[in-house]
Amino acid sequence: MSDTLPPQAPGQRRGRWVAIVTGAISVLVGLLYLLLIVVLDSRGPLQPPPPEALGLSAAPVAAGGAGGAAGDPAAAAAPPPG
């Protein structure tokens, strides 16, 4: 029994090289993506931008603290300041 492979047509040889090259490119892109994620993740958690960066100003607080009149449902639903 012979250990040699049968001769391949030129189209099959070219297709094999195309598959090898595209596979290598795919692995390279995957490794670059992984490296990018590791670098971005090592910077720590994201912090929201300050309101000044968004062109917003701090909302004025009413004299009563939570604001609104007594019995106002909107005032009860508002989160406590702080």
C-alpha cells in the first residue's frame, strides 16, 4: 500500500491555500479583538461624564427638600436627594 497522496488538480491546490490563508486571517482578527478587549477592560469601570460635558446644568433643589406640594404623587415618586 502506498503512503503518497494522489495528484491534485491545480484548482484544488489553490482552494486549499485560500482556505489556509483565510483561516489564518480569521485567527489573527480574533486574537486582535481579544487583545483590544483586554486593553479596554483593564482600564476599569466606565464613569459617566460630568453634566457640564453634556451641556446640562445641575437641577435646582426646592426649599422643601424633596420639592412639590404635600400630597403631590410626582414628589412621592421622586428619588431622595443625595
